[in-house]
Amino acid sequence: MHSGIILGNKILDVVTISWFIAQFYKVISSIIIDKKFNIKRMFETGGMPSSHSSTVSALATAVGITYGVSSVLFAVAAIFAIIVMHDASGIRRAAGKQAGMLNKLSESLNSLFENKFQQENLRELLGHTPIEVLVGAILGIAVALIMRPYLLA
């Protein structure tokens, strides 16, 4: 079995490609939708598709391809993927909504007290909608399946 490019690990190669595609799509979509190039989107969380989901889905699928779906490694990767995707669409999304409410409250208080407070907005784009998580998961699985010959070579 030949070694991979990243740390000699083919699974890391597949996972990195899946992450890159998800994040690069966010850069491209910001060019199309916002009409501006925003390289920061390459490293930010939130948005379509979920790079968290694409990464862990690619990991679980690549492990399943390489070691089999009945292996302990696949079980660990699959449970890890489920937890990460649940967190991305649940807890982190709720935190983003709370950040939005706190930002609005801060703006209101700041205008009420004639801008006497130094206002620092919290990041609101933290989590994902269920559809963003689903699309990310489909992307990760697809990348790993497409790269199956590479994983098994």
C-alpha cells in the first residue's frame, strides 16, 4: 500500500480534499452572491455546505472503505461524525442565534446611552441549518467514494 501525501496517510488526503471543496465553494458563492472576493470564507465556520459535515463524513466513509464497515475504526469514525454533525446543526447554531440577539441588544443599549459603550459584535455565523449539514455530509461521502480507487491502491 502506497502512502498518502499528508503525513503519509491517504485518509487524511481524502478528508482534506473534502474540507477544501466545501470551504472553496463558500468563497466562490460569496463572489457570485455578494459580488466580492472574500478569502476569509475559506477559514470561517457556518454556511453552505457544512465543512464540518463534509470532513467527518469523508473520514467515516474513507475509514469504512479502507478498513471495512464492521471494523472498530469505522464505528468510532461514524459515531464521531454523528456527534459533530449534531453539534453543528444544534448547539453551534443556537449559539449563533444567541450571538445575534446579544448584538441587537448591545446596539439598542448603546444607542439608548448615547454610544457610551465600546461595542464589539459577536460572530453570528457559527452553526448550520439541517440542509447545510446534509449537503456537507453528501459531499463528504461522495468525495470518499470518488477517491475509493486511491484509498485502495
